[in-house]
Amino acid sequence: MNPSNPAAVAHPGELQDALRPLWPVVRRAWLYAAVASLLVLAPTFYMFEVYGRVLNSRNHNTLLMLTLGVVLAYAVMELLEWSRAEILREVGAWFDRRMAPRIVDAIHEFNLRRLGSANVQPMADLRIVRDFFHHPVVAAAMEAPVALVFLLVLFGIHPVLGWAALLGALIQAGLAWWNERLTQPPLSAANRSGIAAQQSAEGMLRNAEVVHAMGMLRSLRQRWWTLQQEMLQHQAVASNRAGAFSAVTKWIQIVWSSLLLGLGAWLVLENTLPGGAGMMIVGSVLGGRVLAPMVQLITQWRAVVGVRDAWGRLHQMLSQMPPAAPAMALPTPRGHLVAEGLIIAPPGGQQALLRNVVFELKPGEVMAVVGPSGAGKTTLARALVGLWPSMAGKVRLDGADVYAWRKDDLGPHIGYLPQGVELLEGTIADNIARFGHVDARRVREAAELVDLHTLIETLPNGYDTDIGADGLVLSGGQRQRVGLARALYGDPVLVVLDEPNASLDEAGDQALARAIQTLKARGTTFVVITHRTSILPVVDKMLVLVDGAVRAFGPRDDVLAALRGAPPAGGAPVPSTATAGAAA
């Protein structure tokens, strides 16, 4: 996935829309934060009252009531802070629940369309955004309006104190802007390098056997190490700059509080400060509270940049992957498959891999697709199950466009076995049942169709055996049979198999032929891509692809005769070329 940072976005998009219902709750959290910020002055008030009223009156009851009052203020302040934190944490959790399914779907679609190297980085970005809702920076931002109130109070005490505090705030704001200009580029670069390093490491793990067998580890490790070092270097630059700004900011806050105290003392000496020495201390405390939110913002700026980058990446992905429009539910298909002048290019590409593919299969017919490597057979399989869109033409199942058909509705009626068998971590039963409700009877029936049941019974946990990531506890042939059982589970009306017998032995070939014959009798339509002739006895029609174009299509015997150069056995003429003969 593209890790670049789209800093400026023209439209708020889905993320902003998801936040809109939360604003009333956020306003309540802000109100709690504002009241809690005002209660921070309780210790100062208590100190003045003790030194003033209590010591002058020497009244124990006054001291007791003031102490109880300040303890109550502390309790209310902490209760409000806790409530604010809980509200914001729940806001983050609600945002996560709202957006997580959408982002998972977008990652999946992003991968299908091959718009980048898909990974789970968007889920990490969602976690960053979710956790930011209850980050100290958000609390500081909520306290900023109260800081403005404190500034106005300072102007009310004496304009000189107000202007001095305002000057300190402006200096802090200038430091925040400078901090942003200097730390944002290396932090964004560190994020990009970190994502690239993660993708490199995931690639090494995903292809561990090939990497190890062909001695590629050293080169790939060096590539990962280079990206990792780039990330660390950018992080070091950003941390050094942010650390320097943090130190300067804290120093200015401390110094400014002392300067305000000294300025208040000067005003007292000049007899121009109402309230005398007491207001001098109040001015110093209020001045510190005016600067506090800005200090928090600068010291935590790295989190601000991180959440902004994460938000930008999520917005970019969701903009590229808009949600699917609501589709009308369609009746259960029967298996009538038609290809209407298909022209197919890979997602995001312009070069057609298939050109003007036309054929028709009635329910219960079996078609074999043959041709040399690179002829477009796998591309056709992806188009037939609605994975790849067409540049022109349509794949129709019972008259409906397969690509536009909502996959949650169509999927249970489709069986698909890709060329590279992909099993998921879980039990054998989970994989055969497509990770839905495990119907034990139907799972066993699918396993028996491909002659897998006897093998499963020999395993320690039978159908509940965990096959590990990618089914690594199984052999290649066993993985292929589990994939076949999954494709045949639930009596689908259309089954597309891409090299289903590539890893099967003779017994597996025979089991596959029997399974096709059994489901064919039930009305299932099959498209089988194969290089092996063992499947041909159960085939009704054949499609020959060469260089992305149809060279022959028709009844099996007629096509075979045409490929051998003999006249068709009967029926309509079959297209035939010398190239088609070479394909066979």
C-alpha cells in the first residue's frame, strides 16, 4: 500500500463523516475538561484563604470548612478528568467499531485491484487514530479555551500582566509552528521507511522457503536493514529536533512564570497592582496555566504528526476504494454461464490479456480450458468468478453481471480453486466450510467427493486438526484436496478450477473426475483449466486460448478433432489454426 502522506485533502471523506455523530459526546468531554481545568486553581485559592482568613481569624472551623472544600474540589476535578478520559476512550472505541469493517473491506479490495502492495498497515493506522482520542494532546487542546479565560482574567488584574502572558503564548505558538516545520518531514519519512521495512520483512517471512533454498536471505536482509536504518535515522533527526523544542518550551514556561511573578512584584512596589501581593502570586499561577496547553502540544508533537499521517493514509485508501453501492438481491443462480466479447486487463493496467472471448455454458455442462502458458487462462478464471473487471464485454451468470453481483450473495453459490492453493489458519473443517457455520454433514460430503475423508480420519483431531498458516502441516497434494473440497462445499452452481490436479497423483485425478461427474449430475456448471488430459473424459466442451484469444471452442470431440487437423465429428464447424494445434 502506498505509504506516501497526502497532507492536504480536498474532501473530509468517510472518516470525517464517521466522526460527525460523535461531536455532541466530544463537547460533553470538553465541558468536563474545562471545569476540571478551572478547579486546578483550587490549591491557590486554598493557600490564599489559609494565609489570609484562617491565620488572621485563627478560626478552626474556617480551616476545617476550607479543607473540606478543597478536598471536594480535588475529588470533583479527578472525577471529571476520569469521566473525560473514559468518554474519549469510548469515542475512540466507537470510531474503531464503525470504521474497522470498512477498512478491512477496503484493504481486501485494494489487494484485489492490485493498486499497491497490500498489507495491514491501515489497521495500524486505525489504531493510531483510535488511541489519539484519549491522548494527552487532546486533553491539552480541550484546555486551550480555559487558558484563554485565564488570559482574560490576567488582563482584568492588570494589562501589563495580560500582555506579558500573551507575549509568552505567542512565543510558544511560534515555537510550535517552527517545531512543525522542522520535525514533520523527518517524521513522515520515518513512517514511510518503517512501512517499507515492515513490508520487506513480511515478504521474507511469506516466502521463507524460496528465500532459504536459493540463498536470498542475505540480500533481502540487507534490503530490510537499509530501510530500517533509514527509519531510525529519520526518527533520530525528528527526536533530536523535537527534544530541543521540548526543552526550550519547558524552559520558557518556567522562566515566564517567574518573570510574571517578578513583574507582579514590580507592580506591587509601584502600588499599581490591585489586590497587592496576593494578586502577584495569582498572576504567576494564571500565567503558567496560559502556557501549559502549548507546552503539552509541543512536547507531544510527534503524536500529532503520527495521527495526521495515519489519517491521511486512511483517507487516501478509502477515497480510492469507495464503498460499494447497495445492490438489489438477485435470485439463486442456476448455472447458465455466458461470456460476451470479454476484453480483460489486469486491475490498474491497460494492456489486454484476453481479447473478444465468447462462449456459453448451460447448467450442468463442463468446459475444459487449455492453452500454452501465458495464454490468459488464469485471467479468464479470475474474470469468471468476478475478481477482475472487464474493459469490454461481460461475464453473465443467469443473465446477471458476475462482477457487479454482491459477493456476499453470490459467493456461497460459487466454487473457486486458484492456481496457487490458499488455505487459511484454522481447522480443516473451518477451511472446507469457508469459515462460516460448520455443517458437519456437508463438510464430510465435500471431503468424500475428493477422496479426502479417509485421510482426515487418520489425523489426531480429524476435521478439527489445525492446519497452521497456509496449511503448512499438509502436503501439497493434501492442500490441493482441501482447496477442492472447499470449492465444492455446499453444492455450488458454478465451479471454476485453475489447474486443480497440478499436485494430485493418479488416485487424486480419479477422485477429481468422479467429483465433477457427481456435481455435474446435480446441475453444477464447471470450468476447468488444465494441462492434463485425465480430466477430458468428463468434459462436454473445450476452449482453446492462445495469446489471449480464442483459437477453438465447441464440443470436446469436435475441438480435439480440429486440433488434430481432422474434420469435426459433427455439428457446427470449430475455429482452428496452426497455433491452436501447437497449443494442444
